[in-house]
Amino acid sequence: MAKERILIVDDEPNARHALRTLLAEENYELAEAQDGEEALGMLNSFAPAVVLTDVRMPRMDGITLVKKAKEQGADALFVMMTAFGSVETAVEAMRAGADNYLLKPLDLSAVLVILDKVLEKRRAIREVETLRHRVRERFQFKNIIGEAPELQAVFEVIKQAAPTRATVLILGESGTGKELVAQALHEESPRKDKPFVKVNCAALSESLLESELFGHEKGSFTGAAGRKEGRFELADGGTLFLDEIGEISASLQIKLLRVLQQREFERVGGTQTLKVDVRLVAATNRDLAAEVKAGKFREDLYYRLNVVAVTLPPLRQRKGDIPSLVSHFIAKYAEAYGKKVTGLAPGALNMLLSHSWPGNVRELENAIERGVVLGKGEQLTVDDFPPALSGPRPSTVGQGSLMPGGTMHDIEREAILRTLEMVQGSTTRAAEVLGISVRKIQYRLREYGGHTPEGGVPGEGEDEAPLKM
């Protein structure tokens, strides 16, 4: 483990020497400064974790040092040392941004205790920052895998809608990534530092869902032992994601409409009107327009939800994205399970491209996770995947080589799929080998997936990630 760096700032050489002697025995990396001005210049070059600084010093005192360091964005934590013992001095130091203080003459055991506390605080701050960074990286829309034009259109909507408070309705089959898009809308918005709260409307009964959304007062129903805040209250200032919005009852539709129109509601069993500032994102795999025509969904609520609509394409309509999705999921689960899996064995990509993927990206991810868990080698074979995927081969051409007897369409298909396997899924490299354009390969992959594009071919994607890490 790397040594923690401590910067000692004091205008008295004897005091600096005493602290250095003590802390050297504790395996810290140490540096000294004789006043605040010298210390300020060392914050970048030495990059201390903690600054132990005297309060009273010439040229620049300790409190001024803290203020200027915070203004410059220094991430060091500050412990103030004062010989005056006044509460006012300590309070002033804490207000300036100090994290703790020590009284002179120093109790050396107290110094070690305070340093331990401050360093533990620093580690906690770093862990929170790392976690927040990972969450944001996971959900940034630019990391939603795919080059298909339909998905690029979704990215454009996210870019334009995210900075606003407009309600967004995400449409698409189960497993297409609707929650991922909702999270991306939140993370790309000014509300990103506020809560992102999600509710699966299909998972709860009508009464439980009402309580979950709006909260309840003590005694409002059997089992209501105390007041409970609802998801709207918890999401105040942030984003509320209502998944499977098409499943809510008619009575709840009315209450939800009121919140969207007036930004207010009452808890179940309550009389106090609560106001909230919530950005609503809803999702459904149902055809809500058809539900409105059938009288199963309120028309006024539908239009309130459908301010900005996003439709996610099913995986069968963007099979050209399968190689890069596979590459991403192999890397993810190989790391998660500590397995040395680098890619797909010959024949596996052909099988994955042949499947219709009714469960969409979620089904593909689950298949890759299973393969990584059960696979015995560095490459996933056909046998490592669920048996349901290994149906009849998509080509009538012989397995060993391109034999006469097939149609030109069959021969072209076999050539493209086998070349993709040979180059670990890179469409750019496959295009170079076959002497055709990347656009044509992407077009053919979509066609093999059972979806023939209308009015053109996919956009000019450079390439997706290869299937070998």
C-alpha cells in the first residue's frame, strides 16, 4: 500500500522536527513548509493527503491557507494546530474548511488519533467518488452499446431532452434497455446530483402501488404503523422512473394525471397537500395509443406522458450490433467471475446472429453470462450457450467450405458470417478481407436478422469492438 503523504506547516523549526520524528515512525511520507505561502505552492507538487498546519504564522496564516487551498480545488484535508486554545479560533478554522484541530502543546497520541480519523474520512470520500463515477460511466448514453441508425436516433433524443424537465415516454419490447435510457436521461440532466427513483408498476397491487407512489399516513390502512414517504417525495428535485406504466389502474391514472398537471398530491389517508419538483420518465412495452383507443388508458394522461417519445428497436432489427454487445458482455462477466474468457470460438457468432432474440439485449446478456460461467476455455463455444440457441444453421451451404449447389445469397451469407468469425467480429477487417464496404456488411447482417431496411442502409459506423479482448 502506498504511503499517505502528510505536509507539516509551522513557522517553528523545533515543532516541525518533533512532528516529523513522530510521524516518520508511523510510515508516513512527509514534507515541511515554514508558512502558509510556502505550503500553498507545495499542494500540487507534493499532493498531500493531509496538511497539519499551525494557525498563527507570518506571511500567510493557517486559516488563509485553508481558504486559498479550497478555492484552488485542493483535495487535501486540513488539521489545524493552535496554541491559543480558544473555541472561537477552532470554529473559525472549521468554517474555513478545516476537517479537525489540535491544541498546542501537542499530545502526540492525540495527533495519531486525529490523523487516523481524518485519513479514514478521506478514504470514505474517495470511495463515494469512485462509486459515483462508476455509476455515471455505466449509465452515460454514450456507453449504450450500438451503432444501428435506430439507436443513434435514440441518442439524439437523449441529448436534446435530457437538459429539460420534459416528460419522456420510452417505448419498446421487454429487454431492450428502457431503464438504461431512463437512467441516461437523468445522468445527462441538471438533476444528476439529485435522486433517481424507480418503480415497477407491474410488480405491485393497486393499493400497494398507490402507497408506494404517494406515501401514506399512520393508520390509513391495516398495517400502516407509521407515516411513509412515497416515491414522489423521495424523488423531489430529481427523476422518477415509472416502468410498465401501461399496467396502472384507472383510479391511479387520475391521481398521476393530477401530479403531472399540478405538481401536487396527498398521501394515502392524509389531508396535507404536498408539492414536488420531479421530472417523470415512463416506460412500457404496450402500445399505449391502441390502449387509449380501446378505452383502457386515459387519453389525457397519454398525452401528458407522451411529450417526448423514444422507441427502442428490438435486437432482431439491429443484429449488426451483436458483435460489439457480445464483446462488451464477455469483458464484463469475465471480470466479474474471474474467468479468462477472451472471445468466441468458430461457429458461435454464426449461431448468435441466427437467433431471433425475443428477449432482446437482456436475453443476449444472460446467454453470455451463462457461457462465461460454464465455459471451460478462453473462447466460448456453441455448447457453452443455452440449448435453445443452437437451432438449425442459417445456411444450406456445406460446413467445411463454400461448396457449389447453394444460391448466391447463401454463398454470400456464409462468406460474410465465416469471415466475421475469423476476424473476431470486426466489420472493418471483414470488409477488407472480402473487398466490400462496411456498410454492405452491416446491411447484410440486419437482413440476415429478418429485418430488411427500407430506404437505405445503416450509417457510416467505423467499426464495433472486436470479439477478442
